[in-house]
Amino acid sequence: MKLKITKGKIDVRPPVVKPHPGFFYEVGEERLRKLVFDHYESIKESDISFLFPIFDDEDFAEAQKHASDFLIEISGGPDYFTQTRGEHHMVGRHAPFRIDEDARRSWLGLYIPLLMELLDEGITQKYIESFWNYLNIHSMWMVNTKTAKSCSVKIS
């Protein structure tokens, strides 16, 4: 299974398709929550850790819970996110954070080995791919900052 990260651009918001309901049915709420929690744990040691409250255990746990509630709901599970946080409005919720395309790609890349574990656990490949496709496209919507161009300066 090849999970490809589609190149995104700031302010480009392609149509998003929710994951196939079979994904939630096969994975289940507990395992999906673990997937998200494991993803957040990998963020702590990543180049995008500065975007997350990694030094505040309570805030970090709350962010993990909100993310897992959202992905459970979007995958066809109970509407925990809506019950506790209201309407999704994910673009607005992410607006305070400077998210560029590089950060998006890092965030997505951290999911790849975790989704491969699901394949090894017997989750149907097409369901995993449908979840990946959702993450890949929906994450484009969160990009709100141009990626800084690196430059080199020659000092003589």
C-alpha cells in the first residue's frame, strides 16, 4: 500500500470525501482513538511539535481527545466532537496556528507508519486508503501560511 501526500497550496480547498464507513466499523472506536493518540505522541518528537502544547500535559491530552473525537465522528462514529465542541469549522479552529505546506506534510507523514500498522492488523486496505485520502485532502484546508523560501547567503 502506497500512501501518497498530494501537494497542497495555501487557500486551495479541494472537495473532501469522508472516510468509508467500513473504516470505522473495522477499526472501532478504541483503536481509532489509539491511532490518533499514537500520532500525537509522534508529534512530540517531530519538527512540528511547536504547533502543539507539548509542554502542558493537560492541554496536550485535551488536544488528543478533540482530534480523536473529530476523526471518530468524521469516520461514521458517535458525534462526540459536535456534542462537546459544536460545529466543526476546522479552518477557523486552526487559524491561530501558522500552518504551512511543510508542516502539513510532516503531520501527514507521521500517520503513514501508524496506518501501515492497521494494514498489518487486518484492516481492509481500501478502508485505510479512504481514511488516508480524507486526511490528505482535508489537511490542505488547514494550510494558512506560505512556506518560507530558504535562501543561502554567500559570505566572503
